[in-house]
Amino acid sequence: MLQFKDPSKLRTKKIVFEDVYCAQDSGTLEQLKELSSNRVDVESINENNSITDAIAREKSGGLTSQREQGIQKLELYLPLLENFIQRVDSIGDNTKLISWTSDLKIRWTSPLSSSSFFNLRGPRFFQIDNLHFELAMVLFFYGAMLREWASQVLTTDLVQSATLFRKSAGVYHYLAHEILPSLQPAISTERPPEVSSSLSSVMSFICLAEAQIVTIMKAEEKQIADGLLEKLHYGVVQLFDEATRFFLKSVKECKDISPSLMDYISCCKVVHELRSHKYLAKSIKSDGKIGSAIGVLKRALKNVNKNVGGVDTWRVVIKEEIESVSELVRKYEYENEFVWREKVPYEDDLPLVQGREIVTCIHYHPKRWERNLAFKI
């Protein structure tokens, strides 16, 4: 599986809730302090921490993976944040609350912003004075961390990896459909791509495609039929096609999107288009139609986009896939020349690749720790 870690490289500036919001009572003050304390843990996720691995493991209750530790920090912060936002929203448009929220100076970087890659003074921070912006970015971060953890356990537990990718897809689906649409009118044109509903949909389909890739890896272990593997690989292509459709929509919403995201989608599509054609050819050949199998493979090589962008490691994988298909063509042509002597059909007469999508989101259900908050307004 190709690796694309940019979405998880989020960073944020410090927030101290009790320094900004005036608590009516000691209970509210303590809850604001707890909210700030958990926010500090979120702030530390992608920072260079001075604490040792042993201390980090002890603080997390024995978790050894930094990704798991980060996910735990986000999962402890989110219910407190959800409750805080609900309480503030219930008060309505109060001038003091609006001023206090502005004083928080909620700032996040955008690893998926093209401008973030050309800032000589360090990562660019976007500031939006809206608590729902904070919630959106934390959820985006949560989805990205789940996706990173899924990649991390890929070599040890395929079932867990697929489940984590599906959970990540569910977080992004929730973000795209439940959180971000209501936020759009409240934010300026100076916005990070991460607050675009379409971009969250892109990430959701990417995670589903990655979950299906892991499912295919499990199926290949069991040596299931080539015909089914053909459909599953092309199902991955179809999921990346959906991601492409939403990416083009997100570009209209936000011009400042890094091209590396589209490069990743394009490279993944090439890999799995080639693999789907390879399995289709093997299936056809098993049915005794070696001429059609050769034609399918040659069509794949003819149509493959060899000039996609992306990093060197992605292009190496594409090159390996092209060489694998080319080698299979040579093998089938040699066999056909000396045994079958079957004619290769015209391209229009060749069978088409069919896709099958078998993964779905694991829906995200927000948790909110019910606690009363009273402010001096």
C-alpha cells in the first residue's frame, strides 16, 4: 500500500480556556481547567516532546504506540469540547462570549494547504474565531490519526487495520455531513482546506479505498479466485474515482490545496487498475482464452498513466506493477505462440474490468460528557 502521511501532520497553538472565559463558580472553573489540560495534550501530539517513552507509556496507561497515545489524547479531549460548545451555543449570540471566543485565538496549521509548503518562516497557522472550527480541526486530526494507526498495524493485523481505516472513513463522513456544512457561512475566505466539506469527503473515500486494499490483502492470503480479486481491485479504483470527484469540487471551494493529495489518489488508481487487469487476464486465461488475456494486458499497458506525479516511492511501485504486467504479457505470448496460436481480439471486443466495493464506513458517534457550565455574562 502506498503511504501518504500529510493529513496527520497538524499542529496548533496553545489555548487556555480559563484565562479567557469568566467562570461563575468553582465547578465551572475546574471544568475549564480540565478542558485546557486535555487541550495541552492535543497540542503535544506532533511536537518534539522532552518526556521519555517510558513516561509517555505510563501516562497513557501502558500504550506503546505514539499513534495510539495521540488517539487517546484526542478521545479524552473531544467529549469535553463537545459539551463546552453545546453549553456556549445554548446561550446564543452573547457579545461577551463572542469576544471571549475571539480572545482564544484558535489557530491550526494545514498540512494539506499548498501555501504551507512554501512558508520560509515555518508552518502557516490559520486563525478562525469560532469554536466549531476547533471541533472540526480536532475531528480531522482524529480521523488522520486513526488512519495512521491503521497503516502502522498493517503488517501485524490486517483485520484491525481494515477496521481502523473504516473508523477513520466514518469520522470524515461525519465531519463532511454533520459539522462542516453549518460552519461554512461563519468562516472567511482565508480558510484551511481541512474545513472544506468536500475535502473531508475526499478523505473518507480514500480511507474506504485503503480499507478495501487491506481486505484484498487478506483475500490474497486465502488465494481466492482471480475473478473476484479483479473486481475487488477495480472497486478500489472506483472508490478513488469518488475521491477524485470530491477533490475537484473541493478545489472550487478552496484554491489552496496541495497537489500531493491528488498525486496520491492518481498513483493509487494506476497501481490498482494494473492489478485488476492482471487478475482479469489470469481469469480469462484459466477459461482457455489466452488471446483475450494478452489483449487485456496490452490494453492496460497502453492506457496506464506513466507520468503521474508523487514521490519516488510511489513511482517505484508503479514501475514494478508495469514490469509485472509486461512480464505476464511476454509469458502469455510465448505460450500462445508455441501452444495455443490464438488470435488476439480487437480492443473493442475485449472484456471490460468490473468493480466491486465491499467496505463501508464505521459511523462515528460523538460523545459528550454532560456537565453544567456557568459564565459571568
